[in-house]
Amino acid sequence: MSTTSSKSFGLRQDFPFVRMFGFFLSIFTMTVMRSTIDKIVPSPYYSITNKSTGEDYIIFTDDAIWMLILMLFVIFLTVTFIIPIVLYFRGLSKWEWDPTTVVFWLIFTWSLSFFFTEIAETNASIEAYVLVLSKISDGLFVVFFTVFVLRTYSNYIVPLMSDWINIGKSDTQYGPLLDILGSILIIVFGITNFLSTFNVEFGVLVAGVGVVGLVIALAAQDTLSNFFSGILLLLDQGFKTGDMIYFNDTYCLIREIGLRSTKIYDIVNHVIIIIPNNALANQNILNLTKPDRYYRLRIEVGVSYDSNPDEVEAALLEVAKENSSIEQDDPTRKPLVRFQNFGDSTLNFALVAWIKNVIKMRQINSDLHHQVFAKLRAEKIVIAFPQRDVHLFHEGVTQMAFEDNKVNKSREETQEIASEVSTSEEPNKVSELVEDLPDILDESVNLDADKDEENMAMAALMDELDQLRQEMNTISDKNKESENEEIKSLKNQLSLMEKNFKDRENEEINSLKTQLSQMKKVFKESENEEINSLKHEISSLKADLINKEDTDLDENVDDTNLKQDTDLEESDEDIKSKKDEEDLAEAQRLIKEIQSRKLD
């Protein structure tokens, strides 16, 4: 929409032309019709008369009648035109507090007061009664006027004064203080005017108020203390509504600052806490919102001594860069990593980052811890935990002797077997007693002969140490006896297991020998059958050759027989060598099987 179409005669389109026209028209009409009204209003007065006696009961002058007419006219103008026009020029669509009702009663009671005063002056017979009504109207006028001023001050004047005072001091909060102090003054002013209307003596009243005030001051010390503490909190400007504070080990938001108490919202537990101002003024409070909404967060982490410090710093800085809630643009608030110290078990680092909104501090802190853990795990950087080596030494045994005993092979094997078979459920009382001993167990104590009390204390301490040594020796003897019994039982179990294993091994060897003998017997029988069959074939071949060959071959028969015998012997020798090789392979296989079973 263009500017020319949204305005009429240089004014906005929603300008109340009708109300403005009606307002001026009403004033013009009243001015023009004044002469006509004067003719209608009886002059010099109008009276209510007793017809039988002709006596006037009540006389109404023209001023009294004009007072009633003007009252109605002003009420009409104010309610119909003035209040809506003022609302328009304030740029609002609705009043913070609608003054229409109070303004109506203000005009009505004020007009009635003048009306009754005029009636009292012209009616001597009822003057006393009419003056009472006039005073009542004046009292009601004071009450409504006090309410009007009080609501106007709280809703309109206090915000203007607070904004004017807060120029350049955005963290101050004078509004509640101005509201309460101004309201008290207005109420006191209204009460005094109301009492003065009825001619109350203030001297006696002030004396009574002083006594009552003293009693109240003694009886309500805590309330007055909270009241003045609230004023000091508002003037001190330590915090304001909406600030985030750290109070009683929790994070809270300021909801309301009153003169008696302050309401804060516990973010962690989701509750409203009402704290007396006196208690709040004496507490150490951290305002996390000041000097600005930024907050510096520290994420501490300890890594193992095998880690590379440069890689750890790079990983932590990368985590800070990937989080959008951390300030990255301001060069004075860049995230950084500090190598703090060398711990007992860790290299300690701290990621220092500025977050943009302190209200989200707890969520960002949790997110950063998750991201740091995931990043270090991805980079294969170990987050270390505390580790401590504790060596226990008995009296009279040196560290070298203890190490020699520890290296002893037989004792180490016994301890390993004992740990595999059963675990002790009772706590090690010896270690507990050693942990409770002071560091001066094996140190010599020099007694001062000049200090009897110290000598007695040291003697008592040495007695206790001796008793502890005896208890330790007793417990160690018991532990040794129990260990010896366990070792004996383990040895018996081992011997029994060895005997059972040998018996089973002998049985398996005998069964294997029986199987071997049977296999040899079967093999020899099959071998003899094959030899006999070969001999029969050779003899049949010989007969055929003899029948077929001519007499010329008779000379070579001997040679042929000799050659055949030689071949037969060679075949026999080959068969025997094969048999020996097979027997040897079978024996080697059985020996290997026996050895593997022994190992099992």
C-alpha cells in the first residue's frame, strides 16, 4: 500500500475522525444551547413546596441545577470521547489499566460535593444533614482520587521514570523500588486527606501511630530487615530479573525482586524458591550473566603418559571448532587448550571455550564431554585412570629378600595353581592393617627424656605398634598354614591324577599291541596265499612250455629254470622288504599316536 493511500489529510487511516468531530460538536452544541438551557432552568431558584402551608422544603438554585447538568455533560465527554482519543494518541489498542470507571466516580463525587455545598447554603433547615453528605462525597472523592493517582503512577509514571533513570545503565532495576516507595507515599497522602475531611486531630493520631510503629518495629524485626535488605539489593544493582545466578550449589534464574523476598527459579529441579531478602543479601552469589551473556567453560581431561601432547591438543581444539555453541569469531574469545600439569597417572589438559549463551551452559557442557570422549576414542588416545602399585613388607624382611622369594619358581607355580583352583572370599586383613599403619612403622623414634607426656604418648604408640606387629605375624602364620594345607591337597590331587593317567596309558598301549599282533597275523596269512598262487601259476607255465617247445629247447631248460628261480627269489625278497617297510611305518604311526595321547 502506498503512503498516499494509507493517509487522509496527512493523518493515518485509523485516525478517530468521528470521535474528534463528536467532541468538538458536543462543546459547540453546549455553548450554543446555553441560552436555551438558561430559559429552561428556573431562576433564581426551584423549590419543592408544601401546597397546604406554602413552605419550601428544599430550594435548588440555578447554580445547583447547572452543576448537575455540567456533571452529566463532562461524564459524557470524558467516557465517550476523551479517554478513547488519549488511548489513540498513546499508540495503544488497549489500556494497561482502564481508567474509565474511576474517572466516572471521580467526576460524580466531585460534582455531588459542590451540589451539596450549594444546597446547604440555601437551605438552613437541613444544612447540617446536607453538609454530612458533602463530607461523605469529599471523602469518597479522596478515595477515588488516591486510587486514580496510585494506578496512574504504577502503570504510567514508574515505567517512564525507570526508563529515564536506566539510560546507560541497562543492568539496573529501579522500577520496583520506585513503584513501592511512590505507592507508600501516595497511600499516606490519601489517608491523611481522607481523615482531614472529617476533621480528625493529627496530633493524637501521630502519637498513636508512633506507639504502634514502635510495637510493630519490635515485633516485626525480620520483616523490616527484609524490607531494607530488598531496598539495598535494588540499589546495589547486583542482579536483576532474568539474570542467571549460582546459588546454593544450583543454577537459578531471577524471577522477581520484592521488598520482602526474592523469587528465583531453580533450573535443575524445576521449582520456584522464595528467599527472604535478608538471607539473600548475606549470601555469596555468582551472577553468571554479568558482565555479559558469554561464559567461559572448562573441560578437564587426563590422558595416559603414552599420549602425544600435540595430538591431544589438536583433538580438543577440533572438538571446540565443531560445536556451534562456542564462540569462534571474536579473536579474544577463541577456544584454547592448556597443558596443566603432570598427574600421578595422567597428563592433565583443559579445554577452555567461551559459550555464547550462559543459559545453555549445562547442555553445552554435557555435549562437549560426549564429543571429547568420542574424539579421543577415535584418535586412539587413552583417557587414563588412577593406578597405584602397593608393596607389602613384613618386619625383618628386606625388600631384596622379598623380591628373591617372589622370583622363586616353585612358589610362583604353587600360587598360580592355588589361584586357578579356588579364590579366597575373605578380605586380606594383613593388607588392611598395613594400610592403617602410619608411615613411621619401621622408623626409629627418638624419645626426649625431658618431656614425660610425650614419652608416655610415644611409649603407648610403640606398644600399639608392637601389638599390631604381633597380630600381623599371627595372621601371616595362619595364612602360611592354610597355604601349606592347600599345597598338600593340591599335590595329592596331582599325584592321583598322574597315577590315573599312567594306568590309562598302559591300557591303551596293551590294546595297541594286541591290535598290531592281529594285524601281523592277518598280513602273513594273506601273503602266504599270494605266494602259493604265484607258484601254481609258474608251475602251469612250465608245463605248457615243456609241451610246446621242441627238443632243441631242452638244453636251455636248465638255464630257464635257473633264471626263474632267481626271479622268484627276487620277488620273495621284494615282498619281504615291502612288508618290513609297512610294519615299520605302522609302528612309527602307533608310537606317534601314543606320544600325542601322553601329551593330552
